[in-house]
Amino acid sequence: MKRFLMLLMTLGIVFACEKSEVGSNQEADRERLAKMRQEIVDLIDAVPCENAEDWRPQALGSKACGGPQEYIPYPEAADESGNLLDLIEKYTQLEREYNKKYNVASDCMYITSPTGVRCVDGKPEFFNIGTNSPVVTK
């Protein structure tokens, strides 16, 4: 009986440690995603919006049940190398993998792409035509 209780206690400790490790890994993964998202936003903020035709809405991130988390203004003309777009796509893929790995739930609300981008005081701003829905900006 003592051996059985010791076995149960040992298994309990092992499972508790594994669960704790998963939680800290999840937190570390979430933090890496947050830093990557901030890097994307900082790169975009560094580009002045002078011509709205140089910008377009770009999906960013992945909801657990599919679709983007949000849209960000993307400076297409300023990203000649495509490095920023690659970073956005990498972030979206990593968030998709994070959602699967940690069985994340989300609101599953579909987010539509804004109609376009306009420049206001040197900053990109989304707009929609023909709807009364609010536009989410960074």
C-alpha cells in the first residue's frame, strides 16, 4: 500500500511539473509573438504615409477558429524587398501554430478587411465605403 501511495504521489508531482512547464512555455511563446507583433508595428510606424496608393490593408495574425486577428496598414511601396510582408506572414503562421499547440479558443467573429487606407497627418488610417461598421486601426 505504501508503494502504491508513493507511486501516486510521484506521478502527481511529475504531472504537476509537466503542466507547470507547459504553462511557462505557453507564456514564453505568447511573449515571443507579442514582441514580433510589436516589431511589425514599429516597422510600419517608421514609414510616413504620404501617398495612400502606396498602402493597403494586410491581415495579421490568426484566430483559433480561422481568419485574421486584425488588419494593419501595410506600406507596399516602401517594402520593396518584401521583408516586412514575410515577417507578417511568419507571425501569422506562428500564431496559427500557437493556437493549435495550446488549444486556444477565440470569439470566432469574422473580421472584414477595411476598404482601403488614407493618409492623415502622415499616418495611415483605414476607411470603409458603404458600411456603418467601425474601422479598427492599430
